[in-house]
Amino acid sequence: MLFSELRLIEPILKAVESEGYQKPTPIQEKAIPNILKLKDLLGCAQTGTGKTAAFAIPMLQILHMRHLKTNKKAIKALVLTPTRELAIQIQDSFNAYGKNLPIKNLVIFGGVGQQPQVDALRKGVDILVATPGRLLDLMNQGHVSLSDIEIFVLDEADRMLDMGFIHDVKRIVGKLPAIRQTLFFSATMPTEIEKLANTILKNPVTVEVTPVSSTAETITQSVYFVDKPDKRKLLRHLLDELKIDHTLVFTRTKHGADRIARDLAKDGIKSAAIHGDKSQGARQRALNEFKERKLRVLVATDIAARGIDIDDLTYVFNYDLPNIPETYVHRIGRTGRAGANGTAISFVDAEENEYLLDIHKLIKRTIPIVEDHPYPLSWKSMLASKEVQRKPQKDSKGNAASNKKKVYKGGGNRRK
């Protein structure tokens, strides 16, 4: 199916085509026709499946056709999303798909001064994209009214739960008109999220998309087995050896992101960290500097990295291997975009082997291991882990080296 077969109006179709889109993704193909029929929708899909376009495109068409001859300034649609980065990404999508339409959108989030947002609201907004905290603040101050909302989108519902926003979401939903169209998206459906969906959806169409499980063929993947304390030295070594001048490094924790950025800075490498504890100004500044190549390395946690889209990013590092295999696919998908070549390098210590096995199972392939590097996993670390197969390291002449250090092969069984 092509986008031209989805009965989109010409201004939107032209905008979509100018973005280089020809064929809708599975969730777009299933969701767009049902949303255009004004049905409530329950979408089970992860970030990276194209779900933003799946709701943004039909929303723009519905609002445009419904309000062709009206100039009412009331907010007609609300998109609620958990993070600032996702909110910005969603606004960018509305701007792209609606660039040929007279529909105004605004994004609001915390961590920055509210006055510019209040001023923009006073001028009139058709679509509001918001994070829960800032939206409630402006509602309580009387700057935002939801009484005219016709379409409500709850994005990343399970992440709302994980981040402790679920009660804020319920308070916001309580202020919405009873008669409305609701679009509900979640990657997983834990019990509390399922209960929430049942309370706010009316006879919804359910659209499920198989979680992302494959990696682009244009991405070269590799694994380096290394002791945790040696990861910093290995990263520094590879940045120089491979002459990498622009890369995104993923870490599991906020503290780890800060530490890596500080260590790189001490080595004279321009870098910055972004994570949930950073102010919005600091995060946006770091992201802009990285996009402008003023920073050589950007270190990010997974939550902060949502919404990051960098052109011509050829290298991605997994400094810490993610404990959710789908996250690995999303991470390395930041490179090798639009058919370009990319390289994804993962550091794995003895305790992370279980995560690697889960990734291999998901992507249905074994990631090649690079054994020839200066910081191989130590013999002591291998003995401490029951999941390893060991192979003696060879010296430069091809002779077996001392048993003090071995090269980690990444096989073996999981923990019991």
C-alpha cells in the first residue's frame, strides 16, 4: 500500500511525500483509516514503528476538514507524552505533515520558563503537545482549558506509569469532555495501563504491531568483551583508533552518563551528557551542539535519547548493554538511517552476557566478537561468571598467552 491510497487530502499527501515517505509502516496502514473514521484506537506499538505519523497525519486531516471555516482559538486536540524530547519530536512531526495547512500547534514542557508558552497559548492553538507536569501547572493557573478538546492522544502510556505520571494523567483525563475521540498508545499493557485504557476508550479498534526485532543490514555490529573498569579506556582507545569524530554513547544510568562525559572531558574530548535530571535548557543546548558537531561525543540514557534524530551519525556505542533487547535495536537504529552505512559497537562485561544472549535471540543472529583489543575481559572476571566459554588469548606471534587473561567468547548458559 502507498500513502496515496489512504485517502489523504492533497496538502497532507504533498507534505508526506516531501518527507520522503511512500509506503506507510504497518501501524500507519492499520491506524490511519480507522482514525479517519473517527474511531477510538488502542495501539500497541513501540517507539520506532512510525506511530507518531500514525496519529498525527489523520488528526491534521480531521481538524482541517472539521474547522475549515472557523477561527475559534480553543485547543481542539491534546497529545500527552511523558518526556520533553518526545514532545519536541511530536511537534516536529505536526509541523512537517501540516506545513501546508493553517493549523497551529504548540509544545509545552517543564524545565523552562512558562511565559513564552503562556503567550503562545493566548494567541490561539489548535493542537497542544504537552508533558503532564507543565500541563497541570498551566491548567491550575487558568492558562489552559481542555473543555473544547475533540481528539485526545495518550502516548507511551506504559512509560507514563514507569515515570510516576499515571495519577497526573488521570487528573488530566478527568478534565476532558466526555464526547471526544481518544487514541491510546502503549508498548506494553501492564494491568494498571489496561484498566486505564478500559476507562477512557469507547469501543476502540485495537492495532497491534510486532515489537521491533530486526536490525538494518546497513549497520555493522560488533561486541567487545571488557572488564567494567576498563570500558572508559577502551572507549578512549577506539575513538582514536577508528578516528571517530562524532558519536552517540548509550549508558544505563544517569550517574554513568555524567561520569563518562567528565572522563572524556578530562582527556580533552568535547562531550556532554543528557538524562532526566538535566534541565531542559541544558539538554537542548547539548543536543544542538552535538547536531552542529561542536561536541564529539554525546552520552545519553535511553529516556533522554527518545526523540533524538541525528543526520549522518555513523557510530553508536553501547557503553552499557541494555537489559531490554528491543532497546538495543532502537539504540543502534540511530545510525544507518535512510540506507546509509553505520557502525554499532557494544561493550559487554561478564555480568552483561545474559543481556547479550537475549539480544541474539531477538535479532536472530550472533553479533561478531572483536577479540583483538588492548583491554580483554580478565580471567578473574570470567571465573566469577558461570555463563562464559573461555579461549586463551594469543600474543602477537600467535602463541598462547598467560592464563592471567582470557578472551571472553560470550557463550554458555543463563543464570539459574
